[in-house]
Amino acid sequence: MSLKRTIHLAVLALSTVCAYGVVTSAQNTAAPAVPRTADGKPDFTGTYQWPTYLQGDERGRSSATVFDRKRFAPLKPGGEAFLEPRTGVPRHDEPRDFCLPAGFPGGMLSGNAMQFFQTKTYLVMVHEFQRMTRIIPLDGRPHRKGLEPMYYGDSVGKWEGDTLVIDSVNFNRWALDDFYYTNSKEYRMHSDALHTIERLKWKGKDTLSYELTIDDPKIFTAPWSQEFQIVAKPEWDAAGLYEYVCEDNNRCPGGKCGDEEKK
Amino acid sequence: MKTRLALAACLAMTALAPLAAHHSFAAEFDDTKPVKMTGVIKKVEWTNPHIWFYLDVKNADGTVTTWGFAGGAPGQLMRRGIVKDQLKLGETVVVEGFRAKDGSNNASGGRVTFPDGRNVLTAGAQDRTPGEAR
């Protein structure tokens, strides 16, 4: 990592810590009690809506949440590959149409329910969409080495006060988010150098703050961040997550529906 | 009456709520070819990644064509109060959507209107919905 990027990340982390300090000191009297595990850490176990926008942020046309372009850092020379055009080849343009994985962070922002389970050692995030499961160690272990790049990357978590910081690396080159459902000319492809930092903390009685930092040195001149909110949905606990097996009845992959299923 | 009002309110909210699905509408359906058909529900597949339901639609010459319609994911629909039993076999409904790109007798099933006038948005989120500006 270059010195410039290291400084950028340090400034980003510092500003977040400072902002958090100001907010928490201002809210000390009013802030609700944070649910905690037996060992005193904030407890995120529960059922939630997917990450949604804060007021004023750009929205996509589907229910999936997308990044706001005004958050993006400038593209580097060569970073134009981020806005890769569609090719007309369905497997490239719409990989999920063939039940291929949404990947992270796109899948995490998809418009479906999520359920989190937390132990001292792990936070397990299960997303109804494609039954995406992320198992995030919380015991301070380093990233795994020697793995092939992955759709969801390799994630490790650590606590910074009451904030859980999840660091992820080792990604495939894949769609960053669902913006191509909004504008077919903007297919946002992150590179295989993607590094993400998620900062998760309780913000209110039923709301988590979820800040995502996108650090993609092949695409952007600097890391950039966007905060979302994750709203707890205890009323969804009873039904739980519904099954999602994409391969079950994916009738029109690549736009080929046919007529043979109607008997 | 209260129950009916509550149901109507629930269905109205459902009609406004965006739903998510796994596919891009653009890959499978043609938003320049809206369809609106009346037919009898023949079959319902309450399956992932999208529900499918099939209507027997009578043609002008008296023959019948079975059309397939793709909606949202079952979990999404159920969490918003739409359950499989609402699509009753043998019931005559009106469905609005957009025709499949491959020219087959399939379409997106954007909105279903029941005999009593109630309607539900069964489309996936990325789908163009009936009446939406392009």
C-alpha cells in the first residue's frame, strides 16, 4: 500500500473516530442502551432490513441500495474500466440471471431481509438474497493467505470501542453494486484490488449505522465511504428468512424463456 | 368491514412497495411491449428465484393460449403480505406486464387484478411496472 493511500485511510479512520466521538458525547444523555453480549460487546444478533439510504443520498430504481456517485473519489487513469459498458453477452451483462453470485458488497445491499448471529468468536451475517452467508471472525486473526480471489472476499473483524470494523480483501473483479438496473450504461465493476472496510455500530434503539469504505487502488485515486442505515425488524423474527434457491426455477436465463414449462 | 379495509390498505401498500428480484428485467422482457391479458389461472409455481403463474387466455378465434408470467421472489412477496393462496386456480384475473424478449408466450407479471377489483404488484423491483414512465 502506498504512503499516500495509507495516509488517506488513516485520515478516514481518524475522521470517523472524531465524528463518532462528537456524536456520542452529544448523545450521551439521550442514547439508548446498546444491547450487549455476555462479554460486554455490542450485540448485533437479530433480524434486519437490508442497508438502506440516509436522507439525501442518490437512490437507484430497484429496491436494492446503490452507492451515491457523489461519494466516489476521482477515477485514476485506467480506472474507466469501473464503468464497463455492457457487451450484449447475457452471461457478462447479467450474471445473476444465470444464478451466479451477487458478490460483496453488491449482494449485501440487495433488497432482502438479513439475520445476524453473534458469538464471542464470530459474527455470522445471513442475507436472504441467494442465502449469502458471511462468517466474520472476531478473535483478531489475520486474513487467510493463499486463497484464490472470491466473490465475497475474505473478512476479519475487530472491535474499536463499540464499533465493529470488518476488513475484507481478496475479491474477484465483479459488479460493485446494482446500479446497472438503474442505468444500463453504468455497469460498475470493481477490480481485484478491492479492499473494503465496514463499520457497524448501534445508532439508535432499532437502527445500526453501517459505513462502507471502498478502497480500490486500481480504480480510484483514494478510498471513499458512504454511510447507510440498517433497521432492526424484530417483527420479521417469527417468519425468519425464507429459502432462496435460485436454481430451483430460473426459467429465463439469458432471456430464453421458451414455452415448455406450461403443461 | 374493518378486515376488508385493512386488507385493502395492506394490498395498496403492497402495490406501492418496491420488490427485489434476482434478474435484470432488461435481460428477459421488452419494456416496449406491454401486455394486458385476461385469463384463467391454470398453474402457480411459488418458486425461487421468481414466482411464475400461468393463465389460459382465450384468443379472438376461440382457441386458448397458455401464457406464463414471472413475478418477484416468494420471500419478498410473503414478507409484504402476498401469499400463494391469493392466486387461486380457476379464477379469472387481469395481468399487466411486458412480453418476453424471445417472443415466447411469456411476460413479466407486473400487476394482477382480481375479479373484485383489488390488485397487487407482483413484479420484481428491477422490472418495469405497468404504467411506469420509461
